[in-house]
Amino acid sequence: MGTESVAATDADHEARLQFLTWDRTQADIDAPEHRARQAHWARVSGASFHPTAYVAAEAAIFTSHLVLGEASWIAGHALVRGDVEFGAHTTVNPYAMISGKVRCGDGVRIASHVSIVGFNHGFDDPSVPIHQQKHESLGITIADDVWIGANAVVLDGVTVGKGAVIAAGAVVSKDVSPLAIVGGVPAKVVRYRGQSATRDAAAVLGRLGGAAQAQLPEVLAAYRDGADYVSREADGQVRRSARHRNDAIELAAGFDTLPEGLDAAETLRQLRDLQDPETGLFPDPYRPPAPGRAMRDDGLALYNVLSVGYAIEVLGGQPKYPVAAVELGAGALCDWLESLTWRERAWGAGAAVDSIGTALYFNARYFATGRTRETLFGWLAMKQDRASGLWGSTTADEGLLQPVNGFYRLTRGTYAQFGLPVPNAERAIDSALLNYRNYGGFSGPTYTACNLLDTIHPLMLCLRQTDYRRPEAEAIGRAVIARAGERWVDGKGFAFADGQAPSLQGTEMWLSVVHLAAELLGIAGAFAFVPKGVHRTRAVGLGL
């Protein structure tokens, strides 16, 4: 091949790279002409380039500061000016224009003729010509994995969330949520990425709900022991407890029925007789409080306010006595709340508040109550960590797990039960999502009914008030539903945790988790199970 032919081939390749820049090779990146261009831009445009980054010869670079990350490129005839940073694997197509202060994350795709304008002309004062008014620059932030379609415009001050898609021709003047697909002028949300997966989740809900409903008699019979029920509990041990019969009642109630052979009137009498007439609490007959210990300090006596109390309601009754143990003066109630294990075990402290709130609900609905609720909610408002939206402390061994799980228990019996808005909901969402991520979405022994329940319920509750980070929460809901469809054991139900055998407790809790995930996704109607006991999702809102 002659010299002229080689030169023509090189020129054709160079011209091709102006428009089809994805064809660049490492040889093109390392070519002396390219490295010379990069050195020039480093001198005159404040540019720095990852060794694998590439800029086509006819790109127009007029920046005061430029960063181009690993394997990223800028095509020919693109204009980049101002203060701009691109992360790794980010691409700028021909005739795109990026101006002003712009920060792009990793994996961003910018199509041809896109305008990303990170500054604005002043124009508010009509007595001054626009060309004489000051510029302002709020800056634009584009998170990872964003696709911006041809001819789209992104205006100053906008933040585009991770995984979003901006349709061709859209004009984006407001922030875009993660995973949102926006289009139009001005741009509005068309849908969210992954919503087709929500349709798949609805199909899983239909199959799982149908199987659980049809197999309910068989599942309950598997845990029947004479006139009572036994179940493997969270620690994997099989024990007798008042809770297990209540779980059976609540499981059946979730399908609008009762356990086969249950004498409702006699069961109601027995449950009501469990209540202590002095305190109104419900000590467990199989594991009574230790001698000399205050009944309110016994976890089962407190938990059974919910477990026994709601089972009584499901059977159409009401407690025999008010729960006097919680009707305290302001000082006494605050002393009790402050004595709980907020620092070392926030879950346990939240569980106590769950029971206190539920006891106040029963008192308000069936008896009489004083000003205790005002004290309770006032104390909670004062003690919440505004930064995390949680109550209680992280721990060295478990990080956010205790306060996140405690948030679920605490809000279930208070804010959720009385229909009140959760304070600092967006911060609580941040914390729940961070905890989920820190545990890798939970896996193996940590993939338990508690850990997923204590993730899904806070997200569902807070997202009744805001759409903040909704797509991330919905992705968790879909993942929970998908795995539930795989974890159901015919005739036995669900194990409480991965690696355990199925149990009555695990079945009731996991069906409730799946219902909560479906509520979060707005598809609860596709699932036959609706909790009516401890894990119910409908606020009562009495007495306020």
C-alpha cells in the first residue's frame, strides 16, 4: 500500500472517530496526536484525563476545569465549556453541548444535540437589558447510570437521580428522581424503570396467595398439638407460647376465616382470662414473669398486649380490663421511657413503646384514657435523632440494625396505629435503605422475617408521606415478593429465616411481609392475605 493510501486510510479513520467515537482503540488513545491534544487541553483548559479516556480531534474544549474519567470519551463537534467533570464510562456524542458547572457520575450516556446548561442569564429586572444582567450558576448534578436522549435540554440547578432516563426532546427544569423516565416540555415522569417487574410481582402474589389460602388448613394442622399450637421461634427453638395460637388465628383471619375446629367463644374466653386485672398486661402462661420482677419489664407480658389483644379483636371481643400499667403521669411515663435500652438494644426499647402505644389504643377504644398519649408523642418528638430519623443508638457489632428495627416496632404501635405522620420521614428512609445496603440486602441467616419486616414497614409507612427514594424502596419490595414465591414450602409455609425449617411464626410473619411489600408497590389487591392482627396496616386513629 502506497503512502498516499495509508494517509487516506488514517484520515478516514480519524474522520470516523469524530462521529463513531466508540470505535476508538487503545492505539488511538495512545497515539502521539491524541496525547498531544490532551497535553494542550491540560495546559489551557485545566483538564485531566484518565489514561483510558479519549477526546476526538474536533471536539471543542473551552473549560476552566475538566475531568474525564476511565474509559470515557467526548466525540467530535461536541462543545464542553465551563467547570465540568465526567465519571467513568461516560460518553458525550457529537454536537452535544455541556456548559457551566456540571457534574456527571459513572455510566452516563449523553446523546447528540443534548444541551446541559449549568448556568443561566439573569432577566428579572426588565429595566436592564438581559445582556447586561448577571449570570448565575447553581450547577447540574447527573448521577450514575443516566441516559439523556437526543435533543434533550437539562437546565441549571437540576439534579438527575441514579438510573434515570430523559427522553429525546425533553426539557428538564426540575429534579428527576432515581429510576424515573421523564419526557415532554416541561419534563414529567412517564413511569419508573422496573415497573414491568411490578406486573411480574403481581403475578407472583396471585400464585402465592392462592397457594397459601388453599393450603391453610394443612399448614395450621402441621403445627397443631392437641388443642394448642407449637412453633419454631426466631432463635430456631420450638417452644410453647400464647403467641402461637394467636398466630394461627391471625393467619386464618388474613384469609377471612378461622382455624378449622376452633371454638371461637371458648377461645375468646380463654384469651380474655389471660389478662392480669391489676396491670391489664397479658403474662404468658407458658413462660410467666420471673418472681419479684415488675410485669411491665417482662417482654412477653408486653408483647401479648398486641398478640393476645388483637386476637381478641379478631374474634369479635375486647379486653376485660383497661391496661392500667400505661396510664401514668408525665413524669412516671418519661422515667419509664428513658429507662429503656435505647443505647444498647434499640429494638427492645422500640418493642416496649409498641406495646405502650397499643395499650393506649385499647384503653381509648374500649375504656377511658387520660393525657398519656400526649406525653408519649411529645417524648418521641423530642427524643428522635433528626439526622437519622430514628430513635436509639447504633452499635459497634450491628451498625444501624437495632435502631432501624426499633423504628419499626416503635412507629407500628404509635404513629401507624393512630394515623399520625412520621417526623423526618425522608431521613428515616435514608437510614432504612442504608441499613439494607450495609447488610447486602440481607442474605443467609440474616434473611429473616424480622429484618425484612423491619425494612419494608418503615419504607411503606414513610412513603405514605413522600415519594423520596421511592424507586429504591420499590425495588426492595419486588425482590422480597420474588423471593417469597420461591421460599414457600407446600403444606408447611415459610421458615422464619433462611436455613431454618418452616414454622407457624415464620408463616404468619412472612405473609405479612409480603402484604407490606405489595402495599408499598400499590398492588396489595393482587394478594389474598391481608393482616388483621399484629401486622395490620390500617391505622385506627382513635382518640386524637
